[in-house]
Amino acid sequence: MVKFNKINTIGKLRASGYQSSPIKEEMRCNLITMIKEGQTIFPGIIGYDDTVIPSIENAIISGQDIIFLGERGQAKSRIMRSLINLLNQEYQ
């Protein structure tokens, strides 16, 4: 994940050489890093390690849009809220 110094002006941002990237690309890069480091991608999600989570990871890595469908109580909202862990810390 990219670590930012506290940049508080547009001049400092330009001088830092920062290049913006699309959210999907940022999520993809951070997901790949987390997988390589063996971090838990979706903490608190139990029972979907072999089905749902790999599908979501594949969708993020390939840049696809995701639609969550399912019955009540299948961790859809919890997974969606966990997706912010794939954004750089400065945005959270």
C-alpha cells in the first residue's frame, strides 16, 4: 500500500510527483500486495473462503464490476464494508 506524507497543498502534491490512479486499479494493486503478504482480506467473514471470497478477489484483480446478490444473512454488507481495506489509508 502507498504511504503518504501529510500533503496539505496542491503545490506540495504536484511537487511530490503523485500520480492519481483509478479506484479499481488502486484496489487491484493493494489486493495483490495483501495476498502476497498473506494478510486477511475480509476479516470476520467465515465460511466463504472457498467460494465467495475467491470470486470477489478474481473480480477485483480482473477489474470487473461486482453485484452482490443473495439471501439475508450471507455477509453481503459486511464484505462490501470490508472493501475499503483495499484503498490507500489516506482515503479511509
